[in-house]
Amino acid sequence: STISEDGKPHASYAPFVIDAQKNIYIFVSGLSAHTANLKALKRASVLLIEDESKTEQIFARRRLAYDCIAQVIQRDEESWSAIASQFADRFGNIIDVLKSLKDFDIFQLKPQSGQFVVGFGAAYRISGEHLDQLEQSTGK
């Protein structure tokens, strides 16, 4: 989700890939509201959530939410092709089409902090350089 310059929230979804440093990448159209918001404010909230059909308790689905800083990866940057290849590996031939469309951008969403929920009473904060270290949330 993003927020516009005039403060309106916007929730959406996007296919993604993740690198070894836990940066999330999305390949999105410049015509979408979230792309304009990302370019203007460079902030996003990301929610990764357990498949509803696989959860034991719908009110306690496992989920990971990150607050992120967003940055466009320019097409002339060395990393752009490598990230586009990751998208092609994961999502197939549609990526060749998207790569040819000049209004599509790849954004890096760099997590700053977040929360990992594994069930009732089992929520953990994560932040900074140690996104793999969990700190119990107390609910206060």
C-alpha cells in the first residue's frame, strides 16, 4: 500500500521477487496510482500473507508486514537486467512484454521495520539491519 501526496491511502497488489538482503522488487505500470505514489513519496507498506485456503485459523493467518523505502531501479543500471531476469524466471514470458513497455518500472522496496505474526499472541517486531531477528511484541 502507498499514500498519495494529498494523503489518500491506496492498497493494491503486485507480483514480486526478493533478493538475499530481503529487498522486495515489484515491476509496475507507470499508469497505476501506486507507481505515482512511490515516485512522489518513496514509501510503501508491504503485506505478505499466508494463503487463506492453507490457514488453520482465518483470524490468525501468518503474515509479515514491512514498512519500506521505495526506489526506482533505472533501466541503465546494471542491476535492472538481473532483477528483470529474476522476474522472468518466476513469472515467465509475460516479463518480455513488460520489459518492452517503457512505462513499466522496477522498484526496490527496502524494508526498514515490520511485524511478523504467527498466530494469536505470537507477534514479533523486526527492524533495521537485523530483519531476521524477532523481538516479541507485548501488545502495549
